[in-house]
Amino acid sequence: MKKKTITADEFDRHFDDGHDIWDFLDHDSARRPGLEPETVSLEIPQWMVYWLYLEAERQGTTSAQVIKTYLEERIKLEKAREDEQRKS
């Protein structure tokens, strides 16, 4: 299927008017900046590793996903706390 093409102004007008822009997007090269995975090496005590494996098994996921979820929750909590302090 040939890719539909339009100018940037036409694209903006379609988007602003609420029209479907799906066919104008290049889905093969789409990316989400800031969400690219990056590997981090981490040394933690054995009891934490053991707990991670138990928690991952309980949740039906991987230990890496448990770590990501916990970090995300903590970062969101800290960000909310900082935002609240800025408002005060």
C-alpha cells in the first residue's frame, strides 16, 4: 500500500480538526523519546535478590519488571512531593 503524503500544514489542520491522521504516520520509524530502554548494572544484597524472585513469582512477572515498577512508583511519589513543596 502506498503511503499517503500531505504537507505539515495539512497534517496540522487534519489533527486540529479531529480527523483521522493514522494513514499519514510512518509507523515503522515511530519512537517515543525518553522511553528507550537502557541497561543499568546494580549490585544488591542477596536477601533483596531472593525477595525480588519471590515477588516476581507472586506477581507472575520478572524480577526486572518488579524493579522497574517499584522504581517508577518511588519516582512518581518523589516527584509529587517535590511538586507539592513548590506549590507551598
